[in-house]
Amino acid sequence: MNTKRIIGIVLWVLAFAIPFKFALLDTEAVGNIKGLVSFVVMLVLVFTGYALFDSGKQGDSQGH
């Protein structure tokens, strides 16, 4: 397995390990900075993980 693919999978696991409670369920507090930060970090980790995972697949076409 390629190192970029492994790092991408680790970032996905880390992104979904962030608790969604603060980002999605705590809507009573108007100044929910903790929820906003955790949501933005989750989005960045998901898209960065996808970019790394997808770029790791480009060198795997050996039989074509």
C-alpha cells in the first residue's frame, strides 16, 4: 500500500473520531466557537484525506 493512501485513511479515521456533539447538537449557544472549530477541522481532515488517498492511486495502474 502507498504511504499517501495510508495517511489519507488515518486522516479519515481522525476526522470521524472528532465528536460531532459540539458541532451538530449544541445549537443553543450562540457563540459556539468550539463547535465551529471542530466542524471546520473535520471538513479539512476529510477533504485532505481524500486528496491524499486519491493521489496515492495514480501509480497503481501497472497492468494497463
